[in-house]
Amino acid sequence: MMTLPQLWLVPLLLVLQIHLSDQLEDNKIPPSLCSGQPGIPGSPGVHGNPGSPGRDGRDGRDAAPGEKGERGDRGYSGETGLRGLTGDRGDPAQKGERGEAGECAVSPKSAFSAKLSEARSMPVALGDAVRFDSIVLNEQGDYNAETGRFTTKVPGVYYFSVHATVYRASLQFDLMKNGHAMASYFQFYGNWPKPASLSGGSMLHLVPGDQVWVQMALGEYSGIYSSSKTDSTFSGFLIYSDWKHSPVFAK
């Protein structure tokens, strides 16, 4: 509870406060009279820490497919790579089952050889086949001693040879195939005191039924000869066959 002197001081303090506030208001300077120059820009601030990742954006709406672009140019071929290392050897395989027995590959055969006997050592007429009547070899029976002709059974390539002895006469003969001269041979007599020889040979391709023989080419040159010491021979044999009727030779 205030005393009497304290109560007296309260009005006095209020009057002083009001007076001082009026003086402050009177001494206040307007802001327009106190504006200074702009300050120097401050130094850049330190970079802040990276922010947290933002949320995923929303998916866009489905759009229509774009048009197909033009085909690009073909690129250059790359360089050949280095050869790889040799791989490890594999494990041995199991032995396979035994196959069925195949056909027996028997090669076709054809060969003959015949000579002129002494009884036929005489001039042969023009156009006639020389009949080499003494058989030396004719296992397949393809040569006929009665006609002097070889008849083909196995198709293929054959070789024929003729060796003729010439004595005191000239000789010219042809190797014939189906009536056509395939090769011609000639020996002119030159008054030799002893027999001479005329030999020749040729390869022919034959099919079944073809015939081959020796034939005199000129009537005055028909001096083929044979004796106990010298022979005239006709031989032929199959070199290789082109037989197509057997599965063994059809390849």
C-alpha cells in the first residue's frame, strides 16, 4: 500500500513522460533526408548440399506409333577377328552298330586275244574281215573266231591292238567298228629278204551290240602272214566300264 508521498509522485511522473515523448517526436528526422549510397554486394554464398531426389513424374498418355523411317546406309564390313584357341579334345564316342552287308563289287570283264594260223596265211579279199582263227584268250566269249569279229556285251572304253607280219608283200588294213574305219595302218614292201611287221592300236567307246574287226583296205595290199616262227595277232580288252544296270556300278 502506497504512502502519501508516493501517491504524490505518480502524477508528476506521468507529466514528465508525456513531455519527453513530445520532444522525441519533434526531433525525429525524415527518412528522405537520411538515405545513403548502396552497399557493396556481398560475397557469394557457399553452395548448399544436394537436394533430395524428386518424385517420379507421371506416365505420359499412349501416343499413336510414329511413321517408319528410311533405311540407313549399309555399314562397312568389320575386320576379321583373331583366330580362336583350339578347343579341348572331346571324349571318345561310342562304337556304332554294325551295318548290313553290302553287295559284292565284282568288276565286269572283257578280254580276248587271237592269232592267225598258218592255214590262213594267204591274201585276204578286199572288204573281208581277217579271221584270226587260233584263240589265245577268250574267257567271256566276246570274240568269234569264225567271223573274226568282237561283239560288245559290257559298255565302256576298250583298247584294241593289231600286230601283223608282212612277208614279200605290202599290207594295208583298217580297224573297223560297225562298218566304219576307226584307224588305218599301212606297210609298203621294200624287197626285204626277211619278214617285217606292222602294228597299231586304238581306244574305242562301245555299247552292247557294237562289233569290232580287222578288214583289208586295198586289194593289192593284203599280204598278212603267219608261220611257226612269227604270228599276226588281234587283241582287245576293257579298260573301264560305264555299266548302269548294276547298283554297284550305277554311281
